[in-house]
Amino acid sequence: MNVVPPQHAILQRDNRTYAITPRIPAGLLHRHHLLAIAAVVEKYHIPIVKITSGHRLALVGIEEEDLAHVYEELGMSPGTATELCLHYVQVCPGTEVCRFGVRDALGLGIRLEGLLEGRQLPAKLKVGVSGCQFCCGESFVRDIGLIGKKSGWTVVFGGHSGNRPRTADTVGEDLDDDAAVALVERCLACYVQLARKRERTSRFVERFGVENFRLEVGRP
């Protein structure tokens, strides 16, 4: 039997219950979020709450008739896990709290999340923002990555951590926040225009050519 999952829900192995991943921009949870999560877990007997690799929470084992109520009571936007769009922006603490941070990763990560959320893309997109060269945001294995240095942001493109891992290529260096965001926009514009459907950035860059890509996105 083919079961079509409700929007923003993932059918589990039992072919009956679902998992959801509420959107948590930059991985920041506020007190009211924690209280709401605890309340719905208790009320709807959600058996598993799992921290994901993308700094989100997966609530697993929800009955189909409870999905809409859970989202309403959480008061959080739905996150995506299978759609062809931004899945998450993974962000380190940056200068907000980390003594090693040299750039405001949290601020830029939240800005990118707001910029990219809901945008339709050729394939799923994952972003990593790291406030220093320790790269705790795993920027080099994300579709788009930013790494902070004292001289500015380094922007990389085409990383992948799956079964054919790829280190992203550098497309810009020593950029301030606005210039980094503008370069991300140019990278995505090129990718949207020229990539095949379901072609991740890693495979697109391999096919299109790194130098060709750098020439395209280097144009203001």
C-alpha cells in the first residue's frame, strides 16, 4: 500500500506514524519553544525526540490525526526534510559566546535562513556557517558554506557529506556580511538557472566545472 505522507511530515517504518522537524533558525531554541515541545510530547505521547545533524529536533512517532494540533500548539514553522528547498542553516555560536569566534555566525546564519526559507531550488540545500576556521558549522561539506576570518568571510560552494563526499570550493574571500550574502545570492542564481532537477550543488559543480562556476558568480 502506498501511503502519501501529509505535508511537512515523514512516514515512519511502521507505515502509520510520522516524524516532523520544526524549523529552528540557527539552532536557537527559546524558553517558550522548550516549554511547548515538552507540553506536546507529554500530551500526544510522542515517544522519541531526536536532535538531528542539522541542529533541529525531530519529533518521531506522531499519529496522523495529531499532526496539525502538534504544529499549532508548538507555534513553530514546519521544517523541511524531503522537499527541494532549503533544509537548514547549520550555525556555530560565533562571537556571541565562543572565545574563538571572530565573526558573528549566528547573526549571519539567521539572516541567510530568512533569505532562503521557502525558496524553490533544483534540489535540497544545506548551509553551514562557521564563525572561525575551526569550522564547527561543517561549512566545507555543505552545499553553501561560510567560514569566518578576521579579514572577513570565506564563501565556499558545492560541498557534500553523503555517500560521495566532496569538499566545497572557495568562491570568495575576505568579504563583509553584505558582500558574502550577495555572493551567496549569485551562487544560487547560477545554480537555479543551470542545474538539473534533484542535482545537488556538489554534482552540479563537478559537471559544470569549478572554474566556469567561479567565472559566472564573480560577475556583480
